[in-house]
Amino acid sequence: MARSAVKRGEQETAAAEKKVKTTGKAAGGARGGITAPVTPSAELAEIVGKDDLPRSEVVKKVWDYIKANDLQDAKDRRQINADDKLEKVFGKKSASMFEMNKHLSAHLAAKKD
């Protein structure tokens, strides 16, 4: 018999509370992947700022920059026509929105504690 979502949530909460009591450490949560803080390169920092940000915020700020400077191609909105700052990040004059994250990841480093 499958557990209901409510029952599963209660069991996971109880397990997390038990872990906190036994280890004295936090149970975890969304601290990795897209929510983990990253440090932008000098080229990317010109667009998003030099502070450590979650990867999701970096992507959001790049899209805000693209829209504010009207860098999407008029005929094909999936293409991004890079200005001087974005060309340093992309390494070329034009990139598709689907390859943008590949170019961004080359300019992001995991936060050093």
C-alpha cells in the first residue's frame, strides 16, 4: 500500500528531527546544485556583480541584462546577440538561449569556504 503525501511528509519530518537530535547538525535541505553559491569570473561580474550568488540568480541577472539591453534577435528570440560584455562570456557574437548555461558555467566557480 502506498503512503499518502501527508504521511510521507510526516515521516520525513520525523526522520529529519531525529537526525538533528542525534548528530547536532542540520538535517540538510536545498544547499547544493542550483541553490549553491557560486563566484562569477571577472568577465561575468561585469554583468551580475562580484558577490557570490546561487546559480539561479546568476541566470536571472543575465536574462535581465539581455532584456534590458534588447540583445535577443528580432527574428529568432532564442538567439542572443552578444554585446561587448556578453561576448567575453560567450566567446562569440551570438549564442542560443539553450547553450547560454554552458557558457555561463565556464565563468562560475564553486564558493570557497
